[in-house]
Amino acid sequence: MNRIYYDSGTTNTRAYLFEGTHMIHRLSRQVGSRDCALSGSNACLLQGLKNMYESLLRDTGLDESQISQIWMSGMVSSATGILEIPHLSVPVDLHKIRSGVVGYYEPYYFHRNLNIIPGVKTDLPDGPVSYETFTKINNMRGEETEIFGILAEYPGLMENSVLILPGSHTQIAIVQNGAIVNILSTVTGELYNAIANHTILSSSLTSQKPAHIIPEMVSKGLRALKEYGFNRALYTVRTMDLFLPSSPEERHSYFEGILNGGVVTAICSYIDTASLPRIAVYGSVSNILVFETLFHEQNRDLPFTGIEADELPYSARGFLCISSQSA
């Protein structure tokens, strides 16, 4: 049985071709829901995904009759995706998310059924959203699939943990007894790119992130954030460049401390971390070191797990877990 799975985000999409549970091919393209938002139509997204589909078939010598299923997760289920699907409300475990998968016949490009994995959101326990309560609502699309892939690989995180997934929108999930029970949503990657490429700080920050992180500078960035607030702390990146013989790695690490310091501050204020046994970060080596440094600086010396992507990303692992469950 050959199946194709798409992990489609705001700006990028990754596609995987599986024979049973064995990945036989993969590819990535710069196409996502942002293209729909900019063009006002989902045609560009569908065309991009269909092109990836045809590339997978061409590269492996398969034809359409040999593909039994197509699965998708992420921003394809948003208003700027293929089909808007309501989020599932927490708590969400593996069975609930499998039961929520939506089958959609796409008539213009694929001409076949697509299995779309829904996103997850929090709900208010005491009535509809209002101007007094809207800040308590959080949501994710795509990260839920990664989370179930991580939990399958790290069962020690199932009982009670906080999972942090850095990205365009860094998502934080609270997991208890194998279910996502709460979410905290933040903006990081998109903000990083906007600041680094479209502000005065672009001359002080390289467009390509340096691979080396300096923990001491990450800590300094968090302290500046706490002392001066976000706007002033950001400007001091420029000051560092103008008046110190600072390196790109120092400025980048300092900036990471400011940007992701806001994420850690939000986690520590939003979640009772004192009651949680473990923090886990799924990301690059740099992501992991940044968050480990920030939690240490916040005097939150919880057991810490760094999870790096390997040959089979956790979104793809999550797809395998979700698609193998019976509704």
C-alpha cells in the first residue's frame, strides 16, 4: 500500500511517499497557505501540492493507480488552505484526532479523496469568547501531528510534560496521560524574519542564522527583555553592533534571547511549571540550546529533553500513528 502524506505550513510544504510504514521518497517546496492569503485563492496551493504529487510519482516510477491514499495536515485545513475544518477542542488524544479526520473529494486538481487531519484548539469552560477572555484561546494546525509522533517515540513525555515546537508560530502543548490538554500559541519565526529582513536591525543580523549559539548572550537578551521591554531590548541589538566589536554570533544569540525569552516568559506565566516534571523542545540543536539556556536563566531547572529531527520527521511519524488507528 503506497500512501502520500503532506505536512503543509504557512510558507513550506513537505511531502512523503510511504510503502506501508517505510518512507521511500520525500521532497519539500516553498508553497503554503500564505500564498493563498496573498492571492485570494487556494488555486496556487492546490497546484503546488499537485506538482509535488506528480514529482513523487515521476521520481519513483509509480502511477496514480498505485497510490491508495493521500493524507494532509497543517494549514491546509485553515481558511487560507484547501478546506477549512473546525479545530478539535482539547483534550485531544490519538483516538479523538483519528476520529476527526475529514475525507474531502478535491475535484479540480487531484480528482480524488484527501484525508485531512484537523487542528486543535483550547476552549473556554464558561461560555463564548469575549473581549475579556479572547486571550485565553490558543490553536495549532500541524503541530498536533508532530506531537503524536513525538509521544510515540518518547513515551516518558505522555504522563505530564510541556512540549515546545519552535517554528513560524512557536507552539507549546501541555500533555497529560497521552492527550493534548492545553496549548499556548506564540509568534517567533515569522517575527524573526520580518525584523531581520525588513527593519533597521537587518544590517546587524545576518539573513542566514549563524549555527553557533552563545548561551551567555542568550541570557543577556532575556535580561534586557525583562528590564526594558520588547521594543527597547530589540533596539539594543543595533546598539551592540554600532558601539561594540560584537560578532554576528553574539548579536544573533542576544536577539534569540529577546525573541524566545518572550516565549519562555509566557510559558512561565501561563502554565504552573512547578507542577510539571519535564520540558521538551523539538527543533534544531540551536533551538534546543536557546530554550535550555532561557529556562535555566528563569530558574526553572526542570528535567529537560531536547528532540532533534532525524531521517523520519515527527510529523511523518505522527501521520503513521494517526492513520493506523481505527476510528
